[in-house]
Amino acid sequence: MKEHTRREALGVVIDGLESTLRAADEWEDQPPPQRLLSSSQPFCYDTLTFQQWLQWQMIPRMRHILENYEELPESSAILPYAEEFVPQGAEHGRELLRLIERFDTLISE
């Protein structure tokens, strides 16, 4: 896949993550306190929910990378972690997991 096409596809996935979180009423109006966002643990698992991590860490960071044509990460394996914390019985949960799987695939190509 060409780099430009890959970046466009990643942008669609990132927008889809936001719209899915909004549709599930899991999009927050106010960020958590900075101390919670500053965790050194993967996915901020000790301070944020997975959905908060998506909204306040992953989505903004990927938008920054895409908008500024910065180097993409070399690999991604978010799906196994997401499967532990995203309710798979709900339509929104299944859609989040589908988008995360697509993200992992696009990044790791």
C-alpha cells in the first residue's frame, strides 16, 4: 500500500474510533487530570480506562503524526489489550475492536 493511501486509511480509522466512542456515549468533555495522563505504564492502564486512553492519548497522538507527516510507528498490537477491556457484546464494542484491528494492520504493514 502506498504511504499516502495508508495515511488516509489511518485517518479514517482514527475518525471512526472517535465517532464510535461518541455513539457509545464514552467520549468525555473534560480531560482527566494531567497526573493521570502522565502514567508511564502502557495504555496508562494504571490511571485511565481503555476508552479514556484512546480519547486522550492515542487519537490525539495519531492525528498529530498524520497531520504533520511524521514517521508512523513501526508496529502496533493494541487489539489483544483492547479485547480485555472493550465489551464485545455491544455493537459499539465490536466496532471499536474492528477499528483497532484495522489500525494494527495498517501500522504493521
